[in-house]
Amino acid sequence: MGAEEKDFHALSEAAIETALEAVRARSEKAKCDRAGLDRAIAAAREEERLLQRLLALRRDGPSERGPEQQEAREAAGDDVLSGIRKSGRTA
């Protein structure tokens, strides 16, 4: 009987079942961790998109537009800031 065969026979069914449960638990935890990371990545991407939009609005500079255009620009800025706040960040 070789060393590998002895090792195989040395493991009891209970030990194998315990190891199997541990592997399944680690796998489930990793899946949950991955789901949390996926949510964090999605939130960061949304925040990035909103901040890019806000920066673009700011870079337009002082508005020499009419009052209606200025109101629309300010409303867009408010929408962006609201989205950032909803994502759990402060602006």
C-alpha cells in the first residue's frame, strides 16, 4: 500500500464530511463577499458617472444664458448632487 493510499484510508467519513461542510461554507461566504463587492463597484461607477456630469456642468463656467437655461443647468446640478447623496456619499 502506497503513502497516498494510506492517507486515503486514514480519513474517516466524518472527517471528509466535516471538510466538505467547511469548503461549502467558505464557498458561500465568498459568494456573499463577491455580491457585496459587485454592489460596491456598481455604486462607485454610478458615483463616478455623476461626478463626471457635475464636473462637466461646472466646467461650462458662469452662464451667460437666459434665466430658463440657467435654471435648467442648476436643476441638472441639483439632480447630480442628489444622486451622489443617494449613493451614500456626501457632496
